[in-house]
Amino acid sequence: MVKIEYLYTRKISSYSFQTRDEANGRMPRSWTVLGSIDGQKWVQLDRRTNVRKWDRGETRLFGIANKEEYSQLRIVFTEGFDVTVLRIYNIHFE
């Protein structure tokens, strides 16, 4: 799980993951993105399952339809292509 806390609320419209040349097989296959204002009540913003295998050096952008503002985000990874290691080189929220 990855948790991100902002000093203020903000609307999240998309996010991206980026691989590196040597570790595309360690990227996630399934995950859920959650948002919260208070850290107690979490709302599902996006869910991905069984995404296709990642290319080396690839960046993928994922849209979020929810238009509310949140001060905390969580990414819960539920499956990866490698069962022992998960490696993401860049996570970016817009």
C-alpha cells in the first residue's frame, strides 16, 4: 500500500505509473485507488484488474471520474506480475 497526504484538499483527475527499462515484470497487475478527507472514511476512486503486461520504460495514464476533493490518497496493490517484488519507479497524480 502507498499512502499520500496533502496539506490541503485537491481534486484528482488522473494518475500515472512509470516503469524502468530493467523491471517491467515487477509492475502491478491489479490495484485500487482510494481518497479520503479525514483518513477514516475512504472512497474508491479507481480500480484496475488484470491490466496487460507493461513495456520497458512505459508510462501509463489512468483517468479518475470522481470530481470530489481529497487530502489523502491510498493505492492498494492486490496483484503484481512478480509475486515477490513490486517496483514502480514513478507515481504521479494530477
